[in-house]
Amino acid sequence: MSTNQIAQGGGDLSLQDLTGVQKSALLLIALDVDSASEVLKQLDAVDVEKISAEITQVRNIPTNVITEVLDDFHSMITAQEYVLEGGVDYAQQVLEKSFGIAKATEIIDKVKSLTTLHGFDVLKKADSVQLVNFLNKEHPQTIALILSHLNPDQTADAIKELPDDLRSDVAYRIATLGKIAPQTLKQIERVVDDLAGFSINQTTQKLGGTKTLAGILNRTPVGVSKEIIAEILEKDEDVAYEIKRLMFLFEDIIHIQDKDIQRILKEVDRKDLAFSLKVSEENVRDKVFRNMSERAADLLKEELQFMGPVKLKEVEGAQARVVDVIKRLEEQEEITINMGGGSEEVYV
């Protein structure tokens, strides 16, 4: 329906005549100002712009249409809650009792068509042992696809629980997923449907990648992450080195024990140290300052205070060289880096 038509209103206007954006505009108009404002805060800028444009065009909409929009919204929210509670079949049965078979089917179809990967909400509630028991009979590519949709902490826990012969294979597949076409996403639809019953929308999505795996391995015990990287190194050196590069960021030095920071500072070039702290957060600077002598810290603070503009690429280069020192010392087992995981100590 055109914007002019909704602006004109009219007694013959019905819910079926409205687009999704127009329904959203009418819903917000029906809410009080504070509630509408809170809803808009949760939307991205493009959607806010579209909905706002529709709101400015609304004139003389019949009360019955507003009521239909509110009822439609309420039924959708109710259906989603039922699905998350007991799956699609359960939701269908409950809705049929309230609305009849035809209306219930219509509502469920809308929920399916508007929901992308919400079936993963069920998987996100599972602990690592449950998750692995559910997944370990699936193909490694399917496991990688599913784990890529979960948060890094949950994925790290699941990676630890996988059998040794499967762990590195899944990790490598996560690192090399890249862009996944709709037909590939269909591989996981059946698996997720077993728990939640949702269909996956036909859209290309960016999944996994070396950065995703680096974030996961940062949360696993050092021994496990080293073993995984070593096995990936045998398959693909470039991928393995990229993962190692991404596994530790300059700002992560706040997680290193003070005695190890002192060891690192002995190896770091003074100019690199100053440049690397140019745009750092206060907690990073404080971590460095308190592990230097008072005189050395004062000199470094003075240097930072009077340092003129520095090219960002120079700062990033200095930080990279500091990280290289840290990684070299860890490989030589002179310091310990542990971003968390397992029963190993976590230094903060």
C-alpha cells in the first residue's frame, strides 16, 4: 500500500492493506510516547528512519485498523513465547485453542518467516556437555556452523568437550567458514529444527572466520588452544598464523600477571612502548606504569604528555611489535598468557 493511501485513511482500510513498516508506525502511534521512544531505541537507524517517515504521513486511521494492528502484534509475541517454551508444535496447539486452526497456522507461518536463527536461543540455554552430546554425531561442518552462532564463551566450553580427533577439525572449519550461501545454511536447519522448529531465512550471512576462532581459543585453556593451533598449522599455515596473531591484542596485557609485565618491559623498545600507549585506555597505562620504577614511569608519562600527533598506523605498528615480544616470551615459556578457561589460573 502507498504512503498516500495510508495518509488518507478511510473506512475501507484493513490490516491486509498495510506493509510491515506501516504496521510498525501504527503500533508506535498507539503506544504512549515513552514506550514508543524505548522501542525506537532498540531499532537500527535505517528502520527508525523508515518508520518515522510513515508516522509523519498517518492521518485519520480507523480505530478498528489500529485495534487489528495491536491484536496482530500481540498474537505474534504470544506465539514466539509459546515456541520458545515448547517448540512449534506446542505453540500451534495452544494457538489453535485460542484462535482456531486457520488463524493459528497463519500466526505460526508469520513467526517462521520473520524469525532468523531464533532456534539457536534453545541451544544457547544448553550447557557444554548437553551441547556436545547433541552435536557430536553431526558432520564437523555442521558443528562448526552451529558453534559459530553461539557466544565465544559457550563455544569455548563446547570445544573443550569435543573428542580430540574432532576438536581441531571443527576449529579449523570455524576459522575458514567465511560467507555461507543459503544452500549451505540448510545443513543446520534440520539440526536446529530438532530443538526449536524454526526455519532459517534465505539470506547470505558472514559466519565464523579466524577472528571468531581466535576469540574462542582465547577462552580455552592454553594447552587446548596450542594443540588446536598446532593441528591447524599442519592443514593451513596462513590460517594458523592469522589465528595466532588475532588471539592476543595489545589491550589484553591487563590480563597478564605483574611479574610477567615486568619481564616484557625489559624486552620492549622504549619508543615502541611510548607509541603503543598513545591511544590506550587508562587501565592499560596504569598496568604498565605500576610495573616500572617510579622514575621510569614519570619519564614515560612526561613523554606521552608532550608527544605530538602520531599517525595511527605508527601506533598500531608499535602495538604489534609489543605483542610480538609478548608472544615470543610466551612461546619460550618465560611468561604466561591465559585469557580464561578451565581450572588454570586467570590473572587480571
